[in-house]
Amino acid sequence: QSWSRGMSYCLHSESHLDTGPIYVRENGKLHVVNPGAGGVQNVTPKTRPFSLFSRSFSVELCMNREDDRARRQRTDHFIFTYTKEGNLRYSAKSLFSLVLGYISDNVDHIDSLIGFPEQIAEKLFSAAEARQKFTEPVTGLRALQKFTEAYGSLVLCSLCLRNRYLVISEKLEEIKSFRELTCLDLSYCKLGDEHELLEHLTKEALSSVKRLLLKDNSLSDAGLRRMTAPVRVLKKGLENLLVLDLSCNPKITDVGIGYLLSFKKLNCLDISGTGLKDVNAVIKRLQMQIGLVHSKVPLKEFDHSNCKTEGWAEQTVLQWEQAVMDAMKPQENLRSRAAALRFYGKTHRIEEVVKCTLVEAETKASGNLQFYKEKVQNCHLPSTKEVAGSHELKNNKKRALAEQERERTSKQKHLCLTVEDWDLLNTY
């Protein structure tokens, strides 16, 4: 009681305002302190409402204004919608979506995703892609490598970079991180023989490529020699290649076609617009060595419509392309200004570089050099004569294949391991 009296006296002396009754619990009982009388009474608390603060007291809720990111994260915790009556309604997000957003914001700090469920990984990739995390210079590459190492072809199984040389130059390391691609279109990119991406094609990460389109890439015999060296000597690299397009490369000659004979699984080949000297000899050689027959009509495998960008990273590639287009917008303004200066005679007109249209016109005039395998094209059209004499045909084919294999092995002993091939192998 003495303690409660002292407390009530202090409260009464420090504050001249009426703070109302004050309750103190002592020994399991509730006591009310009467500031006016200065005593303690054992009474039950009244239910009448009272104000804890005076009327002049005010409270202001302040957030950390320096950190706008924290404020943004708080608003992201809710979903705002409208009812039929037009009223604003909000609901809290699930814990899964909140955690997914937090991880996608820090996706570059993930150590590994190997063994992580594919269904959740796809949602995580989409969330990071929506935040454009893969377009960042350093952190985007690190995050993309974590996904490609764990999921391979699910991230991207087919990649179309037709006429996208600027995207290749800007995002070369990101493109090299893709694994287990089955289709790759690099047409009209003018890569040349020494490009780093062509060297990457021979690596084990792209041994799954089955369709490779290299139309109009300024390739020569030296580029084909480098690209086929692992297959010819080490039996690695593009050993599973089925469709190959090398059209509109005038520097490829009969020597370069000889390097393609190592692709034993090749079903379709296009060498239109190349610098062949003896076309008939090349046609016979392709038919005898790997069983490719010259097609009189254009093949649908080379219409460049079957190869599209497919996979989780489809929107990521579009974001890269959009970023390159945005970077080129100032150049378009400069181009219009330069056109105006040329019109007034202040600058000299410079002729533009001729593209592959002339080469395509020459190939149409001379004919398409597209090849296919008869077994692949005519497997669904059996005839009665072939069924009747199937045993004889099988025996003849076995003999012809045995003779071709003998010729091939005897030639490989002298042609495969040359000095140039050994120099190439030392570079890998």
C-alpha cells in the first residue's frame, strides 16, 4: 500500500491533467488508485470508456522514407481488385507468392538448382523474367547459368537468331550458356570462320544439336574444317546432326564438302550458292559416301519456319532483342540527319554493302543443291515390287554398304589425321 501511495503521489505531482483512474494488480487482486484521494480501494473496474491520451495528443505514423524499396515491397504484399459496384478491394498474397517474389529478386545469389522441382523452378524463372533479371549484365548471366545447368533443354530447346548479329555480339556469353539445344538458326548473321560462337558449336554442351542453319555466314573451307574436326577425329561434337544448311556461302568449295562426309547421320543438306567447281562430282560423292540424293524440288526442311525459339527463356530472348532495338533508336535519328546532309550536298554518299540477295538470285538461276536420304523421304510409300524382291534388295544393299565402308575406312586412314587436323586438335 505504501508503494501504491507513493506511485499515486508521483503521478499526481507530475501531471496536472485528469488521466482517469489507474489500475494496479497486486497479489492477484485488482486495485484502483484514486489520484485525488491518494489511496487505494478494492473495487471492481468500471466499464465506462476513458481516453488514454489527452485531447491535444496526436500520433503520426512514419516509414523509412529513405528506403523506397521497403515501401514498394509492403504494397506488393496485397492484390488490389475492383468489385462489380466499382469499390476497391484488396486481399493478401499467399506465402508462396511472397517467397517466390523475394527469391526472384535475389535470383543471382542462388548457389544451385540441381534436384529442385521443375514445376516450381519454371514459376521462379517466369517471376525473375518478369522482373527482367536476365537482362542485367553480370547478375543475369550468373542466374541464367544456374537454370541451364540444372534443367538444360527445358530452359531452351530451340533458338532462332536469324539476322540477329547484334544480339549475338551483346549476349554472346548468355547464348553460350544454353545447353542441350536441338535446333539452332544462325542464318544471315555474317559470323565468319573465326567467330567464337562457331567454335562453341563443337563443344559437348551442344552435341545434341540436330538442326543447324548457317545460311549466309561468310563461311569457307577453313571454317568447315574447324567445325568438323572433333567429329572426324574424336567422334565428338556435332555427331547427331540431321539437317544442315550451308547455302549462300560462296567461299565453300569442293574441298569443304569433303569435310561434311563425317556427318553419317545427316538426312538433309543444302549447299546452294556455294563455290563448287564440279557439281556432278560432288553429287555423286555425297550419294556414295553418306547416301544423300539430289532433290529436284525445294525441301520444306530449309524454309526456315520449323526453327523457332522455344522454352522457358523465350521471353528472355525477346527482351534482349528489345534492348538492342532501344539502343539503336539514337542511331536512327543520326541516320535521318545524315540523309539530310547528303541531300544538301554536305556529305558524300556512301554505297551500302550488297547483301545475299544477289547470291540467292544466282542460286535460283542455277538450281537448288539440296539433298536428302531416300530412306527418310520414302519410308511411308512401299510398293508391291519392293515387297516381292525385298530379300534380293537387302542383299545388294548390304554388299554396296560393305564396299562403301571399305572405301571409307581406307580413305580415312590417309585423310583424317593430317597435319592441319592435329593443329586443330591442339587448340581444343
